[in-house]
Amino acid sequence: MSKFSFYGLLGNNCGIVTPYSGALKRLHEIGFSVENGIPTLRGYAKISDLAAASIPQYERYQRKLREDHVNDIARFLDNCKDEAKFLPEVVLSVKDPKVASLKSYAHKGFASISDTAKGAIKNIGYYVLEVEEGMLTRVDGNHRLEAGKDKDYYIPFSIALWNVDAEDPDNIILSDSDSDNTESESFLFYILNNTARKLEAEENFKGLVQSEKWEKEELLLINKHLPLLKYYHENYEGNPLISKDYFNSPLSQICEVLEEINNDDIDEQQFDILLIDSFKMLGQTGNFNYIKSEFENIFFQLSFYCRYKSTDFSEACKMLTLIDKWLEKYKYTGAVFTKASKIFDVAYKHISVSPKYIFMAMQYKSEQIVSDYNGALQRAVTTLNNMGANVELIAYPIMTGEGKSINITADIYDKIENCSVFLADTTEANPNVMYELGIAYNKKKPIIMVREKGKQIKVPSDIISEYYYSFNGMTELENLFVKHIRKIMETDYGIVYPG
């Protein structure tokens, strides 16, 4: 088994200085003895040696290794320019003092120096810790060590020693204890990973895009979207025509939507178009009010994504308007959707998918009357399908046979569930029709209610004024179907009818 030696300065981390005398005076002079501090050795060593001498504590407190994070660090070490190849200190721990030794270190080069210089060096408190392979545990820096385990780069380390007998600074002993140091390590792991304020992405991006020395290829090593973020910073940042409404963290927001698009082919020219058109959509007053209210934090991202998925600005605005109506109709909020791409993809599937089914509920009167209604509906659907829109309409045949019960069948329930437009003939205020109408209303289906002119039966519905249309004869009913089904296709589903 390999043995490793780590050299560094010895001191107490976070200890309190107290009055001293006697034996403690010498320890104070070398900066080691302070009250309640954790004895710690700090120095530099090869990252490969530190990795080989230490193991993670997955079963106790360590977070599971993220291979993508390890690969990112390894790529950084392989490709980054030398002056930026910097890794922060890794924190290790001597888990079992029985397998480690610590002693004062006098380098052979010290032999030829003066006694005064020797004293100065001794007062620095230079020590060597010797351990066998895998006898240190990793408290912080596990991903860095895994990424650099085959590298000879020197990096800083801090090794917590925990239990020491330091009465004689020339003969410091790692004391045995009844248990290992896992509980202390676990607490230290929590402190290191949870107390510091995380660096905000916007702050990080600003530092990178403002750099004058980083080339495009080097920025790509850190984040593939950084060249476009830098382009934005150089060409748009500070432009007084760009409103900060819905765009208060521009670099982060641009990076987020680019991640969702996940297309490496967006060049600066295309980026200009997407960005400028997005600003135009953000600036439209009176439009997209529900999105502005409920999705303020991702309004820019959604505008940008809509423009990316559309052929031109006009189409993007139309799609965003339909998404706004769809979100409001179903009362979706930011608790349901947090990503612009998810909103667009779900909404587009709902709005534009073909075919669209039409269901009609009516009271059975006779085979002939049902046949007449079926004929009017089928002719209306044929007319709409011949208009050249990007959707196929299919009308379920109206049920024949006299209904004997208010109990709705599973077949009818499924058709209401799957329909895109619900039609109801409320002429006689039939209970079955009213029941089916209630189900459709509860499912937020687009509804068209019709009734014959001259009928005096009152329809017991709170929504009649919103959806009710009257007709006289099958030709008028057919025209009514064509007009209002088309309107629903356009406003609720984004269907475009030429002409």
C-alpha cells in the first residue's frame, strides 16, 4: 500500500487567542496554540496524491458524485489557459489517528543556513503528515479530486487533525479517541456547503463577459452560450431603448432560454433578430396580460422561445396571444410551469394538434330530426375542412335512440372528454343535455349552445348569455355552426384559415 507525505504549516483553525504562559508560550509563538480551534495542516500537494490518499464518505454525509460535474472540471484542467487554471483548497480529515503520524519537519536544505534563519523557520511551524493510501476522508472538494486524480497539478489542501497532544511542539502526537471523527466531519461538511451565499449566475456571467482577455474558444469551455452573452453585453447592455421590465437579469435570462432551445447553430445575426423581436413583444401594452401577471419572471424567455419557434414576428405574436389565452383559461400559474419551453410545447400541442373532434348533445325527438341535425353539422364540418386550414375537424355522429335515463354512458363521457368543441341544443332544456353541458363546462370545453327561435322554454343555465345562439331551420343552423366553430378554432386553438 502506498504511503503519502503532506507538508505544510500547522495551526488551529478558528481558535480564540487567550493569555498564555509557561509551556503554552512556545505554542503561541509559532501560532499554533489557541483555545478550541481545530488543529489543521495547510499546504500544497499534487492533486493525484491527495486523491489517492483520501476517500469520500458517501454512506455518511457526502453528496453522490455527479459525473457531469467531474467531467466539466477535468475538461477545464485539460483545456483552460494556465493563468486561469486555479482550484480552491480541498478540505480533508484524518479519520483515524492510529494510521497517521505528524512530526516537525526540518528540510535538508535548512542545514546550511544560520541559526537565526533556523529559528525563524522553526517558528513558522512546518510539519509533515504521513498517511497510507485511502486513510484521509474528503470533507470538501470531492469532485475536484476525482477530476484531477490523474493530474500532477499542485493544489492547496487543508487537513483537519482533530485530536492532538501539542504540549511539545517538536513532538506533536495524534491522540487516539474512542470513536472516529465522522460526526465532526459531517458537521464541518454542512458548514462549508450551506453557510456561504451562493454566487448568483448574473454576477458570475458579468465577470466573464466583461473580460477582455478571454477568447471565444476559451469561453466555450466554461459555457457554450457565453460567446452570445458576451455579444449581448458588448452590443446591447446599457442601451436606453431596452426596458428592464421583465428583463432584470438579462445574462441569466438569455442563458436560460438558450439552454432550453439547445441549438448550437444560433449565430449573432439570428440572435439579433430573436432578441429585438422579443423586446418588441415585451413592449406591447394591453397584450399578454395574463402572462405578465402570472409568469413575469419568464415572460422574456417565453417571448424569445415563441419567436424562435415561429417563422416571423407576426406569427410569434399570434402564438404568444393564444398561449396567453390558454394559460388564463386553465388558470395555470408559475407553480405549474417554470420553463418557457414547457409552456410552449404543452400549449402548442393543445392549440394546434389535429384532428379536432366536435360533440353535440341534443334531446332525441325522432330519427328524422336527429338526421337533419347530423346533416347540418356534417355539412358545416365539410365546409370548414375545405377552407384550407391546418386542421382536420371530425364531428361525432349525434346519438340516435330515445334516452331513458339521466345516467350518462361511458362512451358519451369519453367523447366529451376528447372533444375540442361542445355543441348543445337547449331548445327543450332536456335534463340529459343539461347534464352533459355541465360536464363540458366543468372541463372548460369551448361551448356553443343553440335553440330554435320561438321556443319559450327557459334554459336553466348561468352561462346561456355567453354561449347561446338561436336559429330557424337547418340552413341557418349550418351557417351558425360554420361561423362559431371557425371562431373557436381561431381564438382557442390558433388555427389559421386562409382568406
